[in-house]
Amino acid sequence: MKTQLECLPCFMKQAVLTAQRITGDPQRVLETVQLAAAHFGDISLDESPAEAASRLAWIAAQHLGVDDPYAEQKALYNDLALQAYDVLKAYVQAAPDPLAAAVRVAAVGNMMDLAIFDRVDMNVAVEHARSTTWAIDHTDRLKHDIAAADTILVLADNAGEIVFDRVLVEMLPPGRVTYAVKGGPMSCDVTRDDARAVGMDAVAHIIDTGTATMGAPLNLCSDAFLQAFDRADVIIAKGMANIETLSEVDANIYFILKVKCEPMAAYLSVPVDSILMLSQQERLHGSS
């Protein structure tokens, strides 16, 4: 997905939020946002929104001398989500189709984007896991592919959300799952520290993308990640940044996301706030 003009205000909003995480001084926030705005000329409409937003967020954080502005909030949301883990796990285990229920849990976890929402009510998130309806649902196709897969790669998104992902990973074939986090701090995205904090390393092999950029822009990822990506029989990619960066990649990817903005809604021809389990092969080729 290419950057749209409508994405530009969102980039600026994320720069503001990044600065506000670091300092309460309005003047320093203003100076930081002005610096980020000065780099708007570097944005290309041929790059993904995730790449452009990552670059501006990095500029803001570096200007204020903080590597991980969201560290405290990520730890908080990981802890809050862990409090919901037992309820989510019980819901999945009691479901008539536990794997399908776990996919729904993973989808609801995508609502916890600290770069967009200041607060998320974890109790509401648990209730959504019970009542989620899909705008697009290719879960049956995913289940078929998982049954035949030797290697499954899950691409992480946000802190807090990773606990919801763990519920899904625990329903996948043991020993076959690799969970890919970011290569360094970026916004509220998951890193190795987050994976260890919620016990993901006990249920999946952890790798990183080799880049701190949001999503998984393959041109910026490490050779080790690219090898894992190419070897995977099934790829499950969480969140909008992953579909932004992988929308033109012809691979067996399943995108799980909540559509949070008008440009993405228009791109996928669904309403804002839609929750999707979307097969890339179905989207690109219409195959059954």
C-alpha cells in the first residue's frame, strides 16, 4: 500500500504523541514536531505509510534523546493484557472451534495500538473477543493451510496485543511457530523484551525483522528474517503496518487487523473499524 495524502495528518499526530511521551514541555514538543515536519519533503508517495511514519517517529525520539519513548506504556499494557490471559485462554478452550476462537482473540488484540489510542479498556477487549464479527473471514482457508504447514511465521504488532497473539500461538502446531518482533524500539511495537515479558519465547521461536521500522518492509529487513519469511508455509501478519508493507508480496500471508483509518478502509473496500481475517492469495488472485 502506498502512502496517501490523507496519511500526512496521521504522521504528524504520531510525531506529537511520540514527543508527548517523552516530555511535558509544550515548547519542546512543538520544536520536535517542527523538526519532523521539516522532513516531510523526504516522504514519497511510492513508499508505505509505515515506512514514512517510522522515519518521522525516529526523528522525534532521537531529537529528544530517548530510544524507546513507549517503554513504560508497553510494559503497562503487557501487564494489563496478562491479567486477561486466563479469561481469553478459557474462552478459546471452551469454544466449539478453539483455533477459530483463538484467531478472533488475536484480531481483537489489534485494537491496542498505543500510538492511536490513549487508553484501552482490557475488560472491553475480552468481551469483544467473545462477540467479534468479521468483515472478511478467511479463517477456514487458514485452518486448512495450518494443518498442512511445517513452518508458520507470525509477524507481531503491538505490546499488549502480544498476549492475545500468545493465545493464538498456543493453538498452532507445537514446534512449528516462529514469532517475529521488531529489531529495535519503534512506537508501541513488540521487541524481544516484550516477547520475553509475556512468555512468548516459551511457546515460539523468536526472531526479529532486523529493522525497527513498523510492519515488515522486506527491502529493510535482515537476511535472516528474509530466509524465515521465504521458508514459511503460512505467514500470519498482525496489524495495519504489516499489510501496508506486504500488500504487494505474493506469499501465503493471512492478515489479521482492525481497520483504523479511511485510507486503509478505501484500499481494502471495507468500512473503518472492520475486523479482518484476510488471505493474501484470495485478495490477489481470488483463488478458492
